[in-house]
Amino acid sequence: MTLFSEALIVNTCRRILILEDDCLQAMDLECALQDAGFTVIGPAPTSASALKLIDNVELDCAVLDYNLARGTSIDVAVRLLDEGVPFVFVTGQMGKLLANEAAPRAEIFQKPYLQSELIRFVERRIEGR
């Protein structure tokens, strides 16, 4: 068995929520996470749809686009924080995220980001849980 297939076995049962309102970015990230062996929950395009998924699925980690077409992902981040689920913000508007006092402090990946770095981050966050 190769290291790659071992990683797939380890990651297969890891459930990662994607909250991203840009369809192409969501699909691209979904494919990358699935290729790394994760089970993708979503992608959810709105905070409301993400919260419904959180109600129904036990998550291991989440990737949250900060700035959505209808607001931000802060309410989802707060919920994940309350439930002890690690998450990361991805955003093209880091200044707005850092200025938002309601935003829980978390790791931030500035768009565009390297998917390989994000995947390694997700793996480390899950292992450190």
C-alpha cells in the first residue's frame, strides 16, 4: 500500500463542510478535498444552508468563505466554535474579516490560496482535535 492510499483510508471518514457561494470555487475545492480522501459536506452556498447541514451531520472540520452574497459566515463560525469543530476562513477580503469584532479568531487563508496548503492545514486541525 502506498502512502497516498494510506492517506485516503485515514481521510475517508473525515467530514469537511464547505461554505462557499462561488459555484466554481466550491466545486474546485470539493474536488481537491475529495481527491485527498475527505467526505465533503455541501458545498453550502449560504450560512442558512450550512447551519442546516451542521444540524444533520457530525463534522470534523469546515472551510468557510467569509464574505457571502448574503452577508458573512460569522454565524456559522460561532456555531462551529461552540460545538468544538475546527474551521478556517478563506477570503479575498481579509481586512474586512479582521475588522469584524464579531468574527471568532481563526486561521485565515487569503484568496487565492494553494489548495495543497489548505488541505494540509485541515489535516493538522483534525489531528489536533
